[in-house]
Amino acid sequence: MKAEGRSKKPEGRMNKVEKISFLYILNGWLIYGNRYQFQFIYIELN
């Protein structure tokens, strides 16, 4: 079997980790992600 690569892939599939395009801290929340997904992490600063 020969594996053929496709030029266009469905954007809904998160089969690989995308590059993080933004990261900032707001009121103790660490917010990071990219144009496909983002994530909130609460961090204790005390």
C-alpha cells in the first residue's frame, strides 16, 4: 500500500498539536492557544 498525502485536511480533526499563537495571563488565568483552539488554566499566584 502506498500512502498518499493530501494537501487539504479537515480542520475539525485535532490529530496534531498546533503551534501556540498567543499566551497571556489575566487575573490569575493563563490563557493560551491558537486560531483552532484555546485553553484556560487557573494558576494560584499566592
